[in-house]
Amino acid sequence: MLSMSLVNEHPVSERRPLVDRVRDALASFDGVRPVWARGAGLHVLLGLHGEDAFARLTPLGGTQVGLAFRAAEPQAGWEALLLVDDLEQVVEHALVAEGALPGC
């Protein structure tokens, strides 16, 4: 018989698409500038309203998500992963880095 910990390895919330969980995380911050989130393959891109993506979130397994920012030269794509952490912390760091949170 399988133990419940094996059957329910991840909470139900983590079985939802990453883009939906990122949108929920964005909505949890007060006073955030308008930021969009959209799926791009395994990744989720973040961008300010009316602008190109500034960050890319990548699921790394379990609750870990990687954060990368757009390279300074557009043709260069994305920088290497800057941060690996839980989803909420990665989203917060992305917003702070972009100045999308009040007081940043």
C-alpha cells in the first residue's frame, strides 16, 4: 500500500499550471504596477503592461522555480538563472528588480 505522502507528493495548488500560480502570486502583492504573465512552453514570462517580457520563470521540480532576466542585448535572449527559490519569492524578486512594487 502506498503511503499518503507518496500519493500526494505535491499539494493540489502545485498541480495547477505554473502560469496560473504566477498570476495568483502577482495578485497577492499590493500596489503592483500592471504586470502580465503568460506561458511560453515550460516557462512563464513576466512583462510590464504594454512592454516586452523582462523575466522568465522556469519550474525546476518540487516547489523550486528559477528566475532569469532578459539579456541587455535583445538578440542575446536570456541571462543565466539568477535565483532559485519558491514561487512567491521568485515573483517578488522579479517585481523588485523591475521596480514594479511600490517603494522600490
